[in-house]
Amino acid sequence: MKSLKTCKKLNRTLTKWVIDLHGKGYTDDFLQLNNQRLRCLQNSEDFPITDLNIKVIDQGFDQLTKTYKYIHTIETMDGGKGLLVVEDVCPSYLAN
């Protein structure tokens, strides 16, 4: 029974972060194309990860995929702000 409560808590953590960060202006969604580039899904613009400010915010449990996901904030050089939610830490964060 305890693991079910833990699972629910972690799922709420992931959702809470996304809602909170959307409220702070991180409204775009990013997709990791490879270890070198990310794509903004709203405008299909591709960015080299070296041109982005990427921060790992937290890790939470995704109930749909039954995996842990890392939540990253992304800031572009032209002022765009969004989120990247993936199973691994984004490579540029590891380089810093």
C-alpha cells in the first residue's frame, strides 16, 4: 500500500512542476532530436544545445510510461522559454 501512495505523490510532483513552470512563462515544449539539438514543437525551430540555457529542475514519475522523467527548463537566445521532459539528463547539462 505504501508504494501506491509514493507513486501518486511522484506523479503529482511531475504535474505540479509543469503547471508551476508554465505559470512562470516556460510555455514552449522542446523535443530532443539528438545529443546536439533540440526542437521547439510550437514553431519547429531547431537549436544547437550549446546555444541554449538548460537547467535540470527535478525528476518525477510519469504514470503513462511508468518511467522517471527529468524536467528541464530551456531558454533560447531570442527569449523563448520552455520545457523538456525526458528520461535522461540533457547532455548539455552534463557538460557544464
